[in-house]
Amino acid sequence: MATSGLANQIQEDHLTCNICFQVYRKPKALPCLHTFCEQCLQNYIVSTRASSVGKFACPNCRQAVKIPEDGVTGFTDNHLILSLLDTVEPEGTHKDGPDAENDPPQLSGSATAVDGNNASTREAQGNDGTANTTTEITNADHGRTENQRLQADVGQDGLIHRFGRYGVGITDFTNPIGITVTHMGDLAISDSRNSRILIFSTSGEPKYCFKCDCNIFDITTNNEGKLVVAVNRAQSAIVKVYSLDGRFVGSYGSQYQFETPHGVAVNKLNQTIVTSAMNNCFYIFSDTWKLVNKFGTQLAAPHYCTTDSANRILISDTNTHFVKVFDVAGNFMFRFGGRGYKEGEFNHPMGICVDARDQIIVADQDNHRVQLFSQDGKFRKVLVTDTRQNGGESQELKPRAVALSLEGFLAVLLTGRFSAEVRLYRYDETAGRTKSELCYIL
């Protein structure tokens, strides 16, 4: 098996599908030499209705690709990728087949609440008549021990607290994608690989965990305090809504069976914005969950999104290395960033949020930093200078998503090869900067 540092680099450069943004499953090579998961290609062809014309545009380079007579399975297996997967995957974790992934714990539509020294389970009735099991997790001693371990290197960039870890335990993550702040001030995290949502206090104490019956991506809250989650393989829905204790409230969409959404945000009008990195567009749904419009101009790989006080829509267009800004009607306004490592530039921007002054905070993933911009896109400051400084060879952590807590903390969700955690930094909204002094949450 490759060393952890080398494994990190191999995964980042060679083993991540540009459609689902996860480690390849049954990698198929196109004639243009770009590689994608077999199932991702199948979904892409169906969603673009390419089967009727017998060809499709490569999602990366847009070169026309002829569909083999026997469909996606007729594309050549990428044996180099398969060999690299065998090299960097820990023994026993790599699996063959379309569902190759780490098996999450089987909670089956369950929600788990965490508090005290025990895990208690209850059923929560959803609006669709199904019963979700809610479990309360209460292991204060474990939480304090873990927090003490995570606080060993706090201080840089105003870091005040760290919590969470990679794993399949009831309070762990394997592929966390989104983070949001609930109306109660807690942090809700969507863990895509385990298809579950975890809720923590800002001090890192787990409160609730519930399993979703579909693939989940980014997460936000609506104006009623409900959790809004981008989903696929949820029959035909593109968004599902849950209460904080895991009860299913409702879903958006009736024709999105083959769509792969990513980012989700809700504006002041209670409209929901959903990005699609597969189809290079974003959707706007009304407060009654009806599709208002679909916009696809100026976008190449939209990932995360947010809205500001003027209901402008801000999207991290990851593969073009820009943040792009649209008005509430979906009209393109301007962009900022561009590929690079200098201040104000990006290397695959990901999560994005705004503060009370509409200043824009962006997770600059492959530059291992978080940057702050004015509402018109002018660079202000690097808030987090290097997310690798508090890791190690086995923790090449990159910023994935960002959120501002009610207490004034900047929450940064970080992921790496077999590593994940949340870090909280002191954030001074009035000055638009993080404070350097060290502060601990007890």
C-alpha cells in the first residue's frame, strides 16, 4: 500500500471522478482519455438525452464521444486507475462493482440523537407516513477525550476548536460534503458516503444523527428552520426536506431521476437554489417547491452556492476556478477569482457563504486556505492560511465547505484521504477578519 502522503496525492490527481467527485467506481475510459465512473456516465447520458443521437459531449473536454453498441459497459475499463486503486486503498476497503464503497453502518432510515452517556432510540413519524428511528447519543466522556486530542495544536489563524474524525462510527464521517447552521445554533453536516446527517453543538458534542434513504450532497436550512438537502437516487426528487430530529417533511422535483445535484441554498424569499455539476446549471424552486427556472449560461462545473441579503446567487464554478454571481432572476452579473495561488485567486473553489455585511467567504480547496472578499468580489483577506498546518502526513486536509455560526465562529469542514474534521475559527464580522488570539470552548 502507498504511504499516506503519496496516497493523498494519487487520489487527488488521478482517482476522483469529475462527475460524482468521489473515488472511481468501475472507471471507464473515453476515447478522449478522460475517465468517469460507469454509473456516472450512464446517468449523464440519460440526463442529456444523448442515447437518441448515439453520442454525447465529454463532461470534461466537450469532445463528441460515440456511444458503443452495448452502451456504457462497452467503454474500455481503465486498468491503470484500477491498479492505482489497489495500490492506495487500505487492504480490505477496495471493492469491485458499481456499488464499490465503504459500507456504512446500517441505520436504515434512522435518526440518532446524541447526549449524555448513552445512545437512545425513538421513532419519528414523517409526513409521508414512514417512521424514522431517532437515536440520542450521549457520550460526554468520549467527547471530552476527543476534544482534548483535537485541541493539541489550536491557535493558528484564530483556530479555537476542532472536532470530528474519519470513520464509520455513529459520530464519524467518511465523505462529508456540506455544513450549515441550524436555527438553534448547532452545526448540521451531510455525510455523503454514509447517506446520513449529523448534528453537533459548536463545542463538538454530537446531538442527532439520521440516515437518509438516498444519496445526499450539500445541506442548508430554510426560513422555517428545516434542513434542506440536495439528493439523488431519491426516485425523481432533487431535494428533500427534514426536521431537525430526522422526520421527512417533503421533496422537490418530479423529473430528476438521473440528475446529480451538489450545492443547495435558500434565499430570503424562501426560494431554493440547487446546482448541478453534471449538467452545468442551477435550478430555482419557489417557496411552494415548484420549479421556477433553470439556468445554464456562464457555468462549467457549479458546485456550492449561497445567497446574500439582496438574494443574489453566488456559485463556486469549481473547474473554471471562479466564483460567479447571478441576480435573483438568474441573470449573470460578474465573476471573480481565476486559477492561481496568489491572493484573490483560486485552485478549485468549493464551499461558499456570506456574513451579515454580505462579505463572501470561499473555501479555496487545493490552495488549502479560506479567503474573504467584499460583496463586489474584491479580495479582502486570507482568513485561514494553510489547513495542512494542523494536520500531518496522514491529514492532508483541504477546506470543503464553510458556514458562520450564530456565536460568530467560522466553521470549516475539511476532508482528505481517510481524514475529515470540522474546525472553528474566531471571526470578526465588523472588521471582516479572523482574530489571532487563542480562545478555547470549554
